[in-house]
Amino acid sequence: MKEHPSLDRLQQWLDSYLNFEKLPQKDIFWLDTMEFLCQKLGNPQDTFPSVHVAGSKGKGSTSVMIASILEAAGYTTGLYTSPHILSFAERVASAKGPLPEEVYLAASTRLMETVAAIPTRALPGQRPITWFELVTTFAFICFQEAHVDWGIFETGLGGRLDATNVIMPKISVITPIELEHTEFLGNTIEKIAAEKAGIIKEGVPVVLGLQQEAAKLVLEARAKELQSPVISLEKVISASGRIVQGKMEAQLESPLFSRPLTTRLSLLGDYQLWNAATAAVTVKTLLPDLPEEAMEQGLAQATLPGRFEVVEYHQQIIILDGAHTPNSVRSTLSTLKRYLEECGLSEKEPQLLFACAADKDATTMARLVSGFSRITLTRPGGEKQSDPQLLQDAFTAAGHHFTYLADYRAAIHHALEEAGKEKAPLLVTGSFYLLAEVKKLLEAQ
């Protein structure tokens, strides 16, 4: 995906602002700056109906699937997700791909000119604007400029104080919650659920994905407090599927539908089945008359880089998955086993290239890893903070033999070469930043 000239210019401008994704910091979350910026720009986020998606696992895939269903039904969409793998345009796009260059140009010009005219002393608390606040505001303006029928917004971190939480959605969605970003969101499921519950708005329906009981109690209590109707996934839909010819054949049954949905998902894994179910229930709740055919078509067309993405490279199979929590790694490993078996690729043990950020649960993820003939560990690219010693200690304690290479480019070459020698499938996981570096190398070659 090629960058647009206006996005190149925007990124250079954004580089001077604090980027939490690259350099996490505590106590930099608030909403008054976003409210201030949006007001200065005429509240672009209020010029189109929206869907708001939070959660620990599956929120990106669910957002893409919602947008793809709406596009298949004839609506235009704006889709805001993070992080991006190769192109900044992945963050602010439609279900079908990047927005027109003239939209990016008009939106970036409006944003930069507006921010340039604001003296620091006028900002709430005289606090500096952050990178993510600016990118989120840029998305609002883009979708206004593009006159989208629907905007679909994935939260960045948490929900309550996330920059996206200035929208007033038609429906909120909370995908499964697990322990993540505990340094910033709290060290219990209940605390994290309370942060995610911050996107629930008074009287606005909320779809709850499959949740642990502790999270569900918190979310349902908040919804009751706000008199928001709750649609719990396990009560309204059943999902089944199997991998056939590299696709997930899925069947979704619900009283909300006039008939069972049958479709073939490009996004693989049992968790993608439930993401598809969440997306289908969300759209059907929003638009009860939307045809089942559009839902099937939209789910089949939904794609997202780095979510069990299968790439063929010099006649070897490389699987790229951004799993970075214990539950998502568990799901990825389960999907890998099924994929290799059902595609007739299980005669060779797979190999693993793994890296994770410093704030991830490397210890638990290392314990989950099994069945790999060779493991290569490295850092998640050059921008994300990591803890190499903790990572190596975790894999050592779990009883793994591995090669650690601090130079992530050297590690990528090493992993590709070793897997190539054995003609073995290679799984790359643990960090979207690592995936981005692998994809850059594959594209260059």
C-alpha cells in the first residue's frame, strides 16, 4: 500500500508530538483536550453516525467486519483502527481501503492550520497535544470530508479516557476483556472492565462479546446504571466453523436473523468466528432490515493485515499474527495447529519468530508456546520499548531452547533462512511492530 503525499506530510508534522504507542507514559490520558480540539473544528465527529468498539481482544477485526458488512449493504464507511502495519493509511480508511487523496489533503490541511492557530496557553491545563489525539481528530475530519454514512472507531487504549471517547455512537461494542496494559488500566479484570465500560453511553445499546464473569458483572452494572440495553453475544447467537482450503467456513445462527448465515472468512481462527458473530449482531441490532446476503458478503470480504495472515515466500509458508496477550497467543497456536493439519502441512514442525513489548506478559506467553522445532527471539522493531532479559528469562524458565538476536533485522533473516532450510512453516507473532518489519522485508524482496 503506497502512502499518499498528504499523509507523508502529516506524519512528518506528527513526529514532533508525544506518541504513546512508541513511548508509553502514565497520567497522560484525559478528554478535555479532545473536546477542545473538536470544538475548534466544528465537532466533525458529530456529522455522521458511528459505532464504537473497545475490548482487549478482537476489537480491530470486529471493527473491520462491521465496516465491511455496511459497505456490502451499500453504505460508505470510515474505519479507524490501530496500529498500522505498513501504511499510515491503514488507520484512517474505509472497509475497502484508503480514502481518496483529496480527503486526506483537505483533512490534514484543516487540522494543521487549526492547531497552528492555538496558543499553548489556550489548551486545557496548558498540556501539550499528543500524537494519538491528533490522529483521532484527523480521522474525524476525514470522515466528515468524505461524507461517510457510518464511522467505525476502534479505541486505542482502554475506553473511558481514550481519545475516541468523544463520539456519541449509535451502538457500543465491547469485545472480550483480559489482563492487558495493567500499568495503565489496572491490575485486575474488574478494573480493566471499568475502563472499557467507559464507552457505554446513556441509553445507547451495547453489544458484549464473550466475557469472563468478572468483566461481565462490571459491564452489565455500568449499562444498567446508564439504562443502556445490553445484547450479550452468548445469549443471542451460536457460531461454528472449520478451515477448508485456507478459509474459515462459518455458520452463524441467531433469532435476530431470518435464516442462518453461511460464509467463508478470510480471517482465520475460532476467535474470528466470534468476532464475525459480534459484528453480525451489532449490524443487525443497528439495522434490523439489512439483508442476510449483505452480511455474508461483508464478512467474507473482511480482511485485516497481521491477523493470522498467511504469506507464501519462496515456496514456504509464513504466518503473521499480531497476538500479544496470553489468550490471543493461545488462540493463535490453536488455529495454527488446525490450519497446518487441515491444509496438509503438518509433516514439518513449524518454527517461531517471537518478540513482545516490555509491558506484555512474556512469562505466560512463553509457557503457552509448544510444538516448534526452532525458536528465534528478538526485539519488536526499533521503536517499541522491550525488555530483552525478561523475554529470555521467560523462555528459559518455560524450558525452551532458542536463539536470541538483539538486531531484529538479523533475527528476521535468521528465522526465514532456518525455516527455509527445513521447508517448515514459520509463525511470526507477539508484536504488530515485529510483523511490520517482517512485511517490509518481504515486500522489499
